[in-house]
Amino acid sequence: MSSPTEGTANTGSFVTEEALQRLKKRHGAEARFKLYGQLAIGIAIVALVALLVSIFGQASSAFSRYVLSYDLNIEASYVDPDGTRDPEAIARNVSGFNLMLQDQLADEFLSDDANRNLRRELYGMFTRLAVLPIARATADAPETIGSEQIFNVALADDIDLFLKGGVSARKSIEIGTVAAGDGSTEDGVTLTLASQDAAEKLGAALTELTRTDVDDAPAVALIKAGNTWYRMEASEGRNLSLTYLAGPRALPSEGAAIEALILAQSQENRTVTDRQIAWTKILQTQGRIKSVLNTSLFTNSDSTYPELAGTAAAIVGSLLTMLVTALLAIPVGIFAAVYLEEFAPKNRLTSLIEVNINNLAAVPSIVFGLLGAAVFINFMGLPRSVPLVGGLVLGLLVLPTVIIASRAALTAVPPSIRTAALGVGASKTQSVFHHVLPLAAPGIMTGAIIGMARALGETAPLLLIGMVAFVAEVPDGPMDESTVLPVLIYKWSTGAERAWEPQTAAAIIVLLVFLILMNLIAIILRRRFERRW
Amino acid sequence: MDGNMEHFTQTKSSARADAASAPIKVDCQNIDVYYGDKQAIEDISLQIEDRSVTAFIGPSGCGKSTFLRCMNRMNDTIESAKVTGKIFMDGANINDPSIDPVLLRSRVGMVFQKPNPFPKSIYDNIAYGPRIHGLASGKAEMDEVVENSLRKAGLWEEVKDRLPAPGTSLSGGQQQRLCIARAIAVSPEVILMDEPCSALDPIATAKIEELIDELRERYCIVIVTHSMQQAARVSQKTAFFHLGKLIEYGDTERIFTNPEHGRTQDYITGRFG
Ligand SMILES: Nc1ncnc2c1ncn2[C@@H]1O[C@H](COP(=O)(O)OP(=O)(O)OP(=O)(O)O)[C@@H](O)[C@H]1O
Ligand SMILES: [Mg+2]
């Protein structure tokens, strides 16, 4: 301590030099701490935003999908060869519908003498199962047989990807008009451009898109003259030699506008052929290709075709699994917590149990999977891959979490409430159930929901009990083979085709929505039950 | 619990009530209380009169609350606590294992140091006890019980328009009176109060003291207090505790004017504690 005569006289006797120094230090420390806190929150927000942006960016293409709106003649000879008009038989006759679609497509796009390769190329624009919804719709309304119906036929995933800008880098340019056309659509066409400029423009675009890092991989030009599409094989000055791809079988007529689609990769190096691109372009100009909301993502079950794969079975599987988990973990967890916290004597045994519960909460989830496989499947003989077993395993997994959270909530209830209840002559059980539990309910519920959210995202233990099986049907009950969302995401993410990527991201979003819904319910429940004391 | 004690024969003369005017409600004989190995109450015998206020005074930590809790067996809820001795209430030993502490507590109400209303409505705070003990059948009867209890606790006029409001929304003094009303609602015979005014201001304290004085006509009241004035004002009998022992017990007037023991004298004159 300094005497009043020392230090700064004008700031008052109680503000000494040292005190000011200390104050400055303290303010500095406070400012620093505030900065650290803001920094931490900033990092967390950046990470979250990055995650969401990347997931939504990837998933956006999965939420819409391109379909061909097609006038289909529902011909009885294909779809109902026996003439029974039996809805079940019609719905099951997928190959009949498929054949009908293929024949009608061939009628429109191919000449009669088209070979098998050509046909395969055309049919490859659609998946075999694209006719499933058509078959179902027809089965529901057999009277439409024999009439023309407009259906949205899902395009194959590669075509969908191409339409969304994938498959190959590309550029579309206009290069003037046709000066002259020669040759034949069978043996090759020669086209003369109207101006030298146009030829140079085409050449420049080709060089621009040709990859420089790989040898011998020139860019490819698809040429549209009039309504016909050709592939450019070679060019010399204003003369281009072309092969017919699709559209009206005609030579380029003088004065017709020319459009070129330059693709960085030749068809050997991509999943969509030149001809398929030409057909797609033609259909697009005709306005028959539409982008629709990809409802099949929610209504379909898993499929080997990414464009048909949906999350319905996994959603139902997750729901059923969660149901079993909740039925096991929540009541058992709450009762265990209430007993340990309120009734159990404090002795060696209970503290041993306590320690073990805390340890169990830290056991890696895959160990629970092994336990489930050993006990429920091998020993108890329950079937593999069913939500019942999955739910039981996850229930055991989250049980410690629920118990710990519930106990924390129970300890947080002020002891004066208990003594007040006992004081008016309530029994121990009455004081717990009338007063302590209602007060602890919000905390217990939060714990339970956190546990359920953890269970919802678990993958590893479920892989071990076989919930990774391919499930194409929505499960009927907890004893039906099924899969769950995180496992589905894992499976899709390992899919080889490019189209699985957005599909995986979309499934992640479905899972996130689930989690958000659960948290929302938690918040609402908390609000409901929250009481001040 | 009562096996190792001899029967209710010896009672220390100093612990005897000086003037045996009123009937005895609670007769405590040779009470010992241990918290684990630590003895908190040593061989206390004490007789409490009905329809009067008995005050427990003594320095902090001397065992007043512990002894008070013996009378409604609240010590049972403390894991480490062990009580021996006999407490007769209307001829029955309440420490007998055959006595259900829950039933006992409906006959011996308790008011705590800090007001501890349930986080429920004012109405439910009062109605809870009668409800679990089945003291009222039907809504009308319950309404009556609630009103009577609140009236007896002198709170009715203040809260009659806001019975559905939470009990915790009342002021501290009102909350304490609510707790008294809650204790009264189960129609007990004995009311134990552990420093009921220590969290209250003088005006609220005065109200509660008035209330205690009124309640004396119907109940046997035991109150723990650190305020000598309060003990002198509200009680008819006073017991002075020190280090787990009962030092002196007698008419309040005599204790405060002419204590037998030097320690009592020292304490009430403020020389220690
Ligand atoms: N739950 C308990 N566990 C262990 N020891 C306790 C417990 N409650 C009280 N004690 C001990 O018993 C002795 C008496 O405590 P008690 O609470 O009865 O004192 P008191 O006279 O009420 O004091 P105060 O006036 O401060 O309230 C004290 O030494 C205290 O430490
Ligand atoms: Mg006390």
C-alpha cells in the first residue's frame, strides 16, 4: 500500500498507480478472453457453413431430375397379352411395358434396319425400371389401355448428369450457315461453311477445349445443321466431313443455320455417346425434356440404379429402429437413473455400477455391434438385418447416455423440493413422481433426445448386425429386413457411378432434416415442461 | 432402533417442564443422534406441551435442527443419520419401526428455514398434502380446505385472486406463509418450524410471529430460532441447547429472567454464540 501522498493525486487517493496498472491488465485479459471466445464461435460457424454449403451444393442436383415427357400408346398386346385386365398382372409385367417403350422409341428415332448397337444406345437413355411407375399407373387405371397417355419417363442417370452440366466440359457456338452439302447420310456428308470466319471460330473452339495435359485427346465437335445432328470427323478449310448421328435423314441444305457443340472428351472417354447427346439435344429443342422434383428420392427404396434409388425404405427402417431404441433406452434409462439417484443406498455396489455406467458411455459403438451380433443373433436367434435387433443394439448403446443425462437432471432439482414433499407427508415415491421427475423432465428429455440423435446417426454397429443388406422394399415391421439412413449413405457413397454423389448428398440432407426435426420436438417438449423454481 | 435403550423411566430433572400445567404432546426420552461416527445429539430428554409454543435456542451447530427433525423422522431421509431413543406422541413411540414415517409426517407438519413452495400454483401447493392423504373429496371440499388453510396462515386476502399463479411468484414472506398454510392443510397436531423467519424482513417476521401466536390455540408448535427476542415474544417454553446437549429447559419467562445455568445466561445475554 502506498501513502496518499504518493501516486496520482488528481485521480483521488484510492486510485493508485498500481491499482491502475492492475485495472489495465484486467481489462486486457477480459478483452483477450472475449476475442478468444468470438474466434472460437467464428471457427465453428465457418465449419458449419462450409459443411452445409458443400452438402447442399452437391445435393441440389439430386433434388431435381430430368425426365422425358413421352406420349405413350398403351398397347394391350404388350402390357396385357392375356387380356385379363388384372391389375396385379399388369403391374408385374414390367418387361412388357419396357418392350413397348423401346419399340415406340425405336419407331420414332431409328430406321427399321437399325442394328442392335444402335438400339442399345437408344434404350440406354432410359433405365429398365423407368417404366415401373407407368406400369403401376396403368394397373390402377386399366381403362387407359389402348389409349395414348403422357408419362414422365426418367432418363438414365448419365443423361441426367449430362443435362445438369456433367459428363464432359462443353461449349456451344453458332458458326454461320451452310454454303453447300454433299454426300449421303449412310457414307458420310461433306459440308461447306459459308465463311472462312466460321471455320476459324470452330477451329479456335476446338483448340480451346482440347486438353493439353494428355496426348492425343482432341476435343470433339457435334454439328447441327437444320434439325439434323452430325459428328465432325475432319475439317479442311471451310469443308467439314461429317457422320450422321440423329434427326431427319437429310443433307445439310444451303442457308441452314449451323450450331456446334464442342465436347472436351470423345465418346470413348465418357458415359454418354455422341448419338445419345444428339437425341437429347433434339428432345430438348422439342421441349419434351423437363426438370421435375425428384420425388422418387423419398418414395422409392434402394436400387442399383442411382436415378431410381430412394430413401423411403431407409427412412422407414430408421423410424422403426428408433422406435425400438426409444422403447428400450428411454424407460429403462429413466428408471435406472431415478433408482440410482433417489432410492439406491450409497454403497460400494452402487458406486461400482455408477463407474461402469460412465465407462459404458465411452465404449466404441462398434463393440456394441459385436455384442448385438453375438447375443441377439447368434445366441437368441433373432434374424439378421432387422430393425428390432438394430434398435436393441442402439438402445444399449445410448442407455448410458440417457442414464447419465437423467441423473444430472435429477441432481439439479433442489433438495428443498424433496424435503418439502416429504414434510407434508408424501412418500419417497410420491415425492419423486409428483415433484422431482416433473422438474427434471426437460433435462431428462434433452438427454433422451441427444441419445436418440446419436443412435440415428450410428452406422458401425448396424453394419455388424447385417443392416447393410440391399433392401428394395419398404419394411413392414420391426421384424422385416431393412436398412437405415446412415448405412444407406455409407453404401451410396461407395457407389462407383458419378450419379451416386449427389444422391448421397441428398440422403445426408434427409438425415439432417430428421435430426433437426428431432431437436425441434425436443425444444417444443422442453418449452412445454419447463418450470421455474 | 429402540432395542438398546431402557424403558422410559429416567428423565432428568433439569429437562422437566417446571410447571406441569398443560398436557404433554411429545415426550422425548434419551435421544441420541449420530451422523456417521459423529454424535450430534447426546442423550436428550424433553417433554413438549400441547397447544403452546416451544422455542429451541442455542449456538449454531448445537443440534437444534437435528433434534427437531427427530420429531417427524426427517432424519430418516439423511443417509448417515442414526437416531436412538424413544419419542412418544399420544402414547405411541414414533421411533418404533412399525410406525410409518409418512403417516407420522401428516400429523407432524414442518416449515423450513428457506421458504420452499412447490413450483406449482398456489392452490396446488396447499391442495397437494390433502390430496395425497385423501383429506378432501371433491373439488368443493378441496376449495374449502385451501381457503381455510390460507386464512389460518393469514395469506387468504393477499392471494385469493391469484390462486392459479405459481407459488414461487410470491414474495419471500408470503412464500413462507404459504409453506405454513401448506403444513396446516393436512391438519397436523404438531408443527415444527426451523428458523422460519431467518430469510424474512422485520415486517414479514412480525406477521409470522402473529400467526404463530394464533396457531398456538390449536396446535403444538416447536420453533427453532436464533433471535432471543423472537423466542421471548412467541414461546411459552424455551429449551437451550449447547454442543448436542440440552442445557436448560423451562418457562420462557424464567429462562430469560432467571436462568439456572451460567451458559444459558451467557448465551441469552450475548456473551457467546
Ligand atoms: N446431514 C448431516 N450430515 C452430517 N452431519 C450433519 C448433518 N446435518 C447436521 N450435521 C452436524 O450435526 C451438528 C448439528 O447440526 P444442526 O444442523 O442440527 O445444528 P443447528 O443447531 O441447527 O445449527 P444452526 O443454528 O446453524 O442451524 C453439526 O455439527 C452439523 O455439522
Ligand atoms: Mg439449523
